[in-house]
Amino acid sequence: MKPDPAEFWNTRYAAPGFAYGEAPNDFLVEVADRIPAGPVLCLAEGEGRNAVFLAKRGHAVTAVDLSSVGLGKAKASAERAGVALTTVVANLASWPMPERAFAGVISIWAHLPTPERAALHARVARALVPGGVFVLEAYRPGQEQRGTGGPPNVELLMRAQELREELTGLEVVIAREVTRAIHEGQYHQGDSDVVQVLARRAAP
Ligand SMILES: C[S@@+](CC[C@H](N)C(=O)[O-])C[C@H]1O[C@@H](n2cnc3c(N)ncnc32)[C@H](O)[C@@H]1O
């Protein structure tokens, strides 16, 4: 029988502490100033470290994830930090994403199967307001050999060129493949092969 992904992630997040730490992702921190003021959507947000960071910067944040346990922890972190956070437990493959709604859409380690990912990225392009930006960091092929984090299944990894093609309608500002040291909680530790993207919806 195929394992239920929600159950996998709920079990991971049921452990005490934060699987990927409480600090926001490095690439998101690097480009956060380029997200215009306004609402932000965090895809596959897990335990909420990036959502809380963005809410503290003044964005109204919506976090979507399969895992009710992860988003419960995200909500509790937001309450401790004194910021608002809207959470939606849903599968991104079928979640009806609002259109022209967000100044930023953030995708940190959201590894969906390729056809679902491409369809998701087509919806992301429409979800941004003009001038809004998409921020992504994900593992790329090669990482499955390292054992320093990310899905072991190469089919869930992605390349900069594929992302460029999927993000039609957006102006790609950054699309780079880098190897960098990552230290995020228990599961992401060590030199890692990643792809980083910043793309913008043209202003009217
Ligand atoms: C490696 S974790 C990253 C969590 C968070 N973005 C972070 O950086 O801390 C991957 C997340 O993707 C979520 N996820 C995987 N497939 C999903 C899907 N189809 N729909 C919604 N969430 C999904 C999992 O529940 C998990 O929280």
C-alpha cells in the first residue's frame, strides 16, 4: 500500500522541537527585502519558521501544508511571537489558490512530483499581484547521493531550467544552482545541492 504523505509528515512533526529548526531559511532571509508589502503565501510551510519570520516583518501570512501537526506548531509559534497566522491544511496538488492575491509566494523545500509541481507553479504565477515575487529554494538532482537532507527520490528534485520553464509569465530575476552548507534542525545538515529562484510578476 502507498504510504500516506500526511501521516509521514504528522509523525515527523509530532516529535518535540522543530524538525528544520526555528530560524528562517537562509535564502528567504537574503531576498526578504525584495518582497513588496502585502499578503504572503507560504507553500508546504510545515512547522512555520518562515511564516513567522515573514509575519514579524509585517506581512499577513497564509501557510498551507498537508500536515495538521506541523501547522498546529506553526500557529503556536506565531502566538508566542505575537503575530497573526492563517493556516490551511491542504494538499497543494489540488488546493484552489486565490488569483492576484499575494505580494509574495514562498516555496522552501516543497518537493511535489513533477507534473503536480508544474501545475502548482502555473497557479503560483497567477496568484501573485503585479510586482509580486515568488521565492523558491529546493534540492536538485545530485542531492539524493549526499545524505544531508531532502527526499531520497530523485524524481522529486528539480533543476533551474525546469523551473524557468514552469514559471511562464514571471520575470526570472535569480535562477541559480549552488552547493551550500545548510544547518536547519535535525534533518538538513551539511553541504547540499540546491536551486534558488526569485521571480517577479510584471508590474502593470
Ligand atoms: C522538508 S518540509 C519543509 C517545511 C518548511 N517549508 C520548512 O522549510 O521548514 C516539506 C513540507 O512539505 C509538505 N508537503 C509535501 N507535499 C505536500 C503537498 N502535496 N501539499 C502540501 N504540503 C506538502 C510536508 O507536509 C512538509 O511540511
